[in-house]
Amino acid sequence: MGKVERGVKCSVDGCGADAERSLSRDKVSGLKVVGEGRRVYLCSQHYKAWKKATKKERELDRVRFA
């Protein structure tokens, strides 16, 4: 059982929603993240915003390894 399943909160400053996903801190840029550690926990709203902001970059990474 991971931290998301246990009910950890979103790591974005000012958000108190339950986290839906966890990502590496290196991958998340552009969001004001609070706390320390290697992992960042995002609620569904912030995860959707992160996906939208990094869509091109992630697409290029997939093409590069294909």
C-alpha cells in the first residue's frame, strides 16, 4: 500500500485535496511545490494541469525512445 492509498495530501502550495498521483520531484516543474523528498503528490486538478503543461515534452521523450 502506497502513500497515495493511505490518504496523503497534495504537495502544491495552498492545496489541501487528497493526492491521486505521485511523481518524481525532477519531473514536476512550474508548480509551486511544498516539502522535501524525492516524490511529489498531486491531486487530480494539479495532475491534469501538469499533464497539459508538459504534453509536448513528454511526447518528444516517447518518440526519442521508440
